[in-house]
Amino acid sequence: MGTLDKAALDAVIAAGCTACGETTLTFQTYVDGLIPLMAGEPVGKLKWVYNGEKFLDGIFEIACGRCKKVVFTSPDCPRCHAVGGLATALATENSYPVPTACPGCESEEVRYIAFMPARAAYEGKRAEKARTSVEMHDRGFHGYRVDCKVCGTVAELKTSCPLCAAKGPLRERPDDD
């Protein structure tokens, strides 16, 4: 479970902004995205591959949509909960290798899955689709898995946290197989 559980999230949403009374909240979260690669270069649009539980698991800040007052924040790593790990995650570049081909079948077409910071607004019904401003070579983008259409998952970082590099074993995430 993330730093914020469903009951705590429900309480934050119900309270809204205590400064101005606004009910629209802006969430900052680390979520999973998939980028199709050909020979190590992006060849398509980012596709989000998270669900509601993983969105909740990655939340590190909630702020008022109007006055920007922060109503929840956590400095800990959203993935492994290492104390102060969020700053490391946001400030460092990706260290997980971007493959030029599948190590199994040598196909140049693979899917690269990464954590990236994203923002989404919530207006009482459902959060809007997440948006990110980071790309593969930006700080804050952290790959952790490579999938091949032929071979399936061919590589995954499990020995350390992909966000802050804290040593594993990593805690289970919602809906992890």
C-alpha cells in the first residue's frame, strides 16, 4: 500500500480545501507508462498502464485546484517508501537500460515500461487522465521493465527501487502478478 490508503484519500477528498472550500483537487503521482520502442527509439505515443489502485499507490501530493494549498504531501519514495526518496526520484535520470532489441528473439520492437510523475485533477466524480511533462531522457523518468510482443516480459528491475535506487526487496504493488 502507498503512503496514502483509500480511507485517508476519501477523507482528504471529503474535506476538500480547508483554505478556500474548493472541492477540485490536483493530484501528483508516480504512475506506469508504456513506450513502444524500435531499435531503442520511441516509435509511438505514451500509453498509461496503471489502474486506480496504482494511481493511489503513487500519490505524493494533493493540492487545491483553485488556491494551490497543499492538503497532503509525502517526501518518501512513492514506490518503496524510503525516507526522503521522492526528491531523489524527481531529481535523477533513468538508470535502467533502454534496449535496442529483445535479448531473447532479437526483435527490435519492444515495449518499455517506466514510472513517471504525472498530474491529474479530480472534481468529485473521477480523476481526469494523467498528464506528464517528462520524456525518456528527463529527470524523474524511471524505467523498470521491458516487454517483447513475442517473448513477453524479458527484463524487470526487482533488486532495487526504480525511483530512488533503495535496495530491495520491493514491497508488492496493487495488482502485481
